[in-house]
Amino acid sequence: MLDFDPETFGALNADDYDALHDPGTTEESVALIAELAGKGRILELAIGTGRMALPLAKRGFAMSGIEGSAAMVEKLREKPGGADIPVVIGDMADCDIDGEFGFAFLIFNTLFNLTTQAEQVRCFRNVADRLAPGGAFLVETFVPDFSAYHDHQSLRATKIGFKSLWFEAKVHDPTRQVIEYQRVRITEKGTKLVPLVMRYAWPQEIDLMAELAGLTLEHRWGGWKRELFTAESTMHVSLYRKPAN
């Protein structure tokens, strides 16, 4: 198995993260979180370069973050307003941060960057411990789909040009629910390898993680515009609530 720790993703991706990892849903996701969050403090796990935190801060929300990569936080600090957001560097499954929060979120499949079930369970407990009574935790992930795999493997081109070729290879281990990625970028300047490890979980498993942490599923949507979640949904946005007392 590829060896990843909380710093690895940032070390591999920080320099070009904003250019290459825009999901195209920022406006919709900021709008929904702003509607759901209320007036309390907001905690973003895996705050990264500030794609979500900065526009929420501009709307007047008191943002704080946890981030595993110092390199990603450096990119956040370079942006207008980025130096004003408190960020703790550490593993989001275990990292402590001062105070209580009325709302927390972990989006863009980043829960799956924790590569064991035990780490994911600890992450939910960590968030629940930091939520104020009645607070909420929002999670966004893809819904696993292996229809394009053959013999637990997948290979596809992601970008083809006259002077470049990008492709992605994936190996799936269903016994551990782990996907190992190798993203290969071939250009005139040479070849760059950008590996990734993800431990996926089905929506019902994520619900159980929340339940173990004392949180209850309140809503599940099939997208940021509150689309109905169905058997055809490729992603889900799920909102969990901590009891008020």
C-alpha cells in the first residue's frame, strides 16, 4: 500500500492545487453552508488553500480550520484574508482545537483521505467533541461506483494534447475498501507522478460512524442544490446533528 500521512497530499499537490482541483461547485456549496451554519463559529476540516473558508469569511462567518499540510496553509496565507483565519496543523482524526463550534464541515471526498475505518471513526468523534449542543456536521463524498473497473483495476486518459498526456490508473482492494491512484502527467518538461490513497465508505457506513459519535443524520441530498438522493446519485451531501442537550 502507498504510504501516506497528513503532510503527503500537500507536499504533492500544494503548488498547483487551485488550478487542478476546482470541482466547479464552490458557489453552490458556499451558499448552502452559509444557509445551514447559523451564527456560531464554523470549523472546516482539511481547510487547504481556503477555497471554501475565504468566501465564507467574506460573508461574515467566524472561520477556523484544521489542516494536515503546512504547505497547503502557506497557500491560504498568501491570499487576501487568509492570514486572519486560525488554522491548527494536524491530523483531522485526532487534532485538538480550542473552543466550541456551531457548525463543522468536511467536503470534496476528503473524509476518504483517512485511509482506515478507525481513523474515519475517530474523525467523527473528534468533530462531535468540538460541536456545541445542537451543532451540525456536514460531509460530502462520492458514492462508490466500480462499473468501469476490470479485475479491480481502472485506467483512463484524463487529458490529451499535442504536447501532453495525462492519465489515471486505479487499483481497488475491496477487502479494505481502499483505492490506490496513480495520476501520471507527461509533458515536454518530463513526467510527474501524483499518487493518492483513498479509503471509501458507503453512505450507510458513514451514518454509522456518525451514530457512534452521537450524531444523527438530519438530511441527505444528491448535490449541493439539495437534489434528491437516489440510486443514481454519484455523490451525497449529508448533514448530521448533535443533540441539543
